[in-house]
Amino acid sequence: MVTATLAELTEKGYDQLTVDAICHRAGVHKATVYRRWGGVDGLIADALALSADQPWPIPDTGSVDEDIHLLAREVYATFTDPDLRTTPTTLISAALRSTLGAAALSAFFTARHKQAAEVVTRAVARGQLPAGVDPVELVRAATAPLYHRLFITGEALDEPAAHRAAAAALLAARAGLFDAAAP
């Protein structure tokens, strides 16, 4: 069902997404969808939940600067690649319009940030960042400006924006702004 949901969402967008079209594509009866997912919003939430379980390629170059820049570039690449960008962009946009989807999106980003936090944990262990840096906050700060451009202001992404986001997050971490013990 997830494949059919993502295909329909990518092709038609949230406003044209229907249980009937998803069921037709998946070859299942719509009673099954309503019973298990409750409708399109439940399908969107399930697609995000399944996506959160997929591994994100977490770099390990030995340099936190390079690793954080690679994380930001991964977000940039995903949302600017003509062959990749439509599905995640449409899925996130749809999730933002649904209570179930918004909760699933929050859980998705929580899982992604937790996975990527390993970059920061390793860097602290190597002495590249101060002890006490909140790994999730650093990852969030390195990627949030990119999502802000995409989903809030509608600005185009470019590589300099990804570089600036990563560099600013690293500077803030080294300045103690992401101290996990701070209020």
C-alpha cells in the first residue's frame, strides 16, 4: 500500500489523493484501507513510519566538519535531484496538512536525527567537539535551514546554502550553544 500511496501522491498531489485511486493501483478493496488505515492520512502516516525505519547513509570520514557537511549535502541532493525530489517533497507537504501525517513526520525526523547523531557522538569521543554537545540539536541545526527554505519560504536550495547551514551549526556547537546540560 505504501508504494501505491507514494505513487499516487507523487503523480497527483495531496489534494487529488483518494483511497479509490490508491486501492485501484494496489489491487485491494477500499474497505481494507479504511479498516486498517482509516483513509489517506493514515496511509501517509504509514508511509512516513516505514520510511523512518529505512537507514540514512551516515558518513564516517573521521572529520566531524566533513561529516556534518555531507549530511547537509545529502538533504540538499535529495531535494534537488530531479529523479528523487518529487516524492519526499510531496510526502512532507502532505504530512504537514494532516494531523496523523504531522505526528508521523515528527516521528520520522526524530528517527532520522537520532541516526545522524552518531556523527556527533563519534566526534565528541574523538575530541573534535566539546563534551556535552547535544548531538540531535547539532544535526537539526545543520539541516533545518534547508527544510525551512523548502517548506516555509519556498526558496530554491543550492549548495552554498547547505554549506552555510553545516558551517553555522558547527560554529554554534564549538561555541557551546548546543550544550545538552544548558537550560
